[in-house]
Amino acid sequence: MFAVRSLVIAVAAVLASAVALAMPIVVRIPVVKTHSKTDPAEPGVFSHWMHDEYSCTTCHPSIFPKMRRGFTHDDMDEGKFCGACHNGQSAPPASGERAACRSSCHAK
């Protein structure tokens, strides 16, 4: 019985490690929409590690679909994508914080 329990725990640990290693640390958000002149032209980046207090199902697939899609600050201002949480209530707002967002969310 102990051997079976140990084997199950070992397999679970290996599977959990495989899932964690498969998750990219940083995701580049492609530019696929025409951005306004006030939006940065460079692609945004998303850090899974900065959001590690949440489970994958918090955002996937409800807020972010399986396939990568680009979006704009206007989309976020409408409560879509990052704006679903970064609305000033759950997390710092996407709008009004754009200077901070540019330095931490946009690749140089």
C-alpha cells in the first residue's frame, strides 16, 4: 500500500513539474490590430510568474482563448483581456497607468 501511494505521489509530482515547465515564463502578445497613436507600437509581454497566485483556469479559456490574439488598450479599457482584472478594482487599472504599463508590459 505504501509503495502504491509513493508511486502515485511521484507520478503526480512529475506531471505537475511537466505542466509548470511547459508554461512559458513570458508571452509576447502579437500586434494584430491597428493601434491608436497613443498605444505603443511594440508588442506587449505577459509574465505568467507575475500572476502565479492565480490558477490557469482563472484566465484560460474564459478571458484569454487558447490561440494568441492581439488586442489594444481600447480593448482593455472595455474590460477585455488584461482589462478584465486590471480595472482599478481587482488590480491596478490598465488606463491611466499606461506609463507604468509601457515599462513593464511592452518589449523594447
